[in-house]
Amino acid sequence: MSAPLALYIHWPFCVSKCPYCDFNSHVRKGVDEAEWRTALLADLAHEAALVADRPLTSIFFGGGTPSLMPPETVAALIAA
């Protein structure tokens, strides 16, 4: 059996930039969420094909402020 795989999904957007934050995060008034989701799903599909034999055991959402991610996007990413 292949080694298990943990997935980190980065939501780089924030309402404001915290002064202590060194993460890849960006303040935006608006995000084309549908375009971002489509691109991320395409990237996930490509990467998944490279590790198809490894069981996915966890998904971690980080950022930025991942709680700003629309529920539809979270659902689409988990389903992928």
C-alpha cells in the first residue's frame, strides 16, 4: 500500500492583512471566485493523477482567511 496523502488547500484572500502575517495572502475587494475555483479544480485534477495510488487521509484549508471561501467552493474541492 502506498503512503497516505494529506492535502493542503490555500485560500490566499483576506479582508485585511494582519501585521504579523508572513503567509501568501492578499487583500482584495472582490475575487472572481468561480474563476479561482475552476483553476484550482483543474490543478487538483492534474496533481491527483500523479498520486492516484496514494489514499487521501486529510484535507486542511489554510490561508489567508479560509473561512471567507464560499461553501460551494469548499464542497467542490472536497468532492474533487
